[in-house]
Amino acid sequence: MNNQLPQGEKKIEIKIADNIPGAEYANAMQINHNKDEMHMMFLNIMGGSGRVTGKIITNPGHFKRMLAAMQDNLKKYEDQFGEVKESVGPTNKEIGFNAKN
């Protein structure tokens, strides 16, 4: 594998914060937006309850770039492993939240 970057490009180091313990499973997502931001809330719903596993806020330009990357990765996955069928989502479309105090 060639580890050299094209001329003029700088290497970006990515650090993982100590408060991020590991991966969280999400099987649902809510997306909201305002003029300046896209809000993504990832959920893990099991049976009649669920919990928020992550929240991401970004701007529309970054959101569009991330969406393109996800579509590209899904295409590569399907090219390698075959077509992915969409999973069945929660039957109850209304999701409420309880705030912890």
C-alpha cells in the first residue's frame, strides 16, 4: 500500500476522545434541520422502548458530503456482497422522549 500523499496534501491526524468508550448500535435515526444545521439523532429501539445512542449536528454542506460517502460505501458493499434489502423499521412512527433530571 502506498502511504505517500499527493504533493501539497497534508496528513490529518484523527484522535479519539477519552469520553468515547466504543461503538453504539443504532437501528433508527431522526433527522431535523434549520437554516444552518442538520441534526441527526441515532436511536436503538427494541420492543416498546429505546434510547438515544448518539447525536450529531453539522452544516448542510458537510451533511451532503457525508451522505455521498455513505451512498458510495453502500454501492461498494452491494458490489461485493449483493443487494441489501431495507430493514423493517419500528411500527410505531411516533417516538417520544423522556428527559432525565
